[in-house]
Amino acid sequence: MTERNWKLGIFVDENASEEQADKLVKVFTGQLGGAMAGLAPLVGEMLGVERAAIDVQDDGVRHAVRIGDAIDFEIEDIVPFGVETGEPVRFQGMFHPAGSNLTIAEAKRSRINAFGIEYEGKTGLSTSEFSRGA
């Protein structure tokens, strides 16, 4: 995992301006610092940047993302039997590039066919720390 063999492909929303797209690419390639700068040395191959429609749906416990025809996934947070509060299972206070507090989820759909990579997943994590700008 630490042998510079990661592959990185970046999708940018088709509605982003050129300036926004340029800055997002710089963020995800680690050029602007932050968590991605720590991961950048692990990337051995940049697969490219594509523009596509990005649709994010969230109803509290179900979360779905579609990116053009390339990515389609939906996860549902796992709420243990007998938990009356409805609170899902969480990892808290850990290091992860997506956030330090992650919710355990089950993949309902998980298909990626992008940048020459095909993948179907069975598990997932979600985070409530994600927000999309206007």
C-alpha cells in the first residue's frame, strides 16, 4: 500500500468553472497541502481528469452518488438491532483522509467503471462532515 502503486483519476462536476476545476485538481493531487498532500507520494499513476454530472443524494441513513455513467453507488448506515436512538455504528477519533469520524455502512449498489478500472464493492463508510458548496 505504501509502494507508490496507487492510481488516481479525478472527476470534476460538469458545472464547475475552469478556476474551480483547476483548484480541485490541485487539492486532490496534494498540491495545496492538507490530507491529500500526505497521500500524494503513494500515487504512482495519474489516470486523468474527467468532467461529468455529479449527483449526491442523502436522506440521513442512505447516501448515494452518481458520477455520469462511470460511478453509481448507494450505501446505508448500519444501525444495530436494539439501538432505540437510531444512531449508526461509528469509528471515532481515528486518522482517515475522509475524516476522523466515520459511520459504518453497507453497500446497496457499488459500481465503478472509470479510468480503465472496474470495481464492485460490498462495504462502505460514510461521513456527515461532507458538505457541498453552492
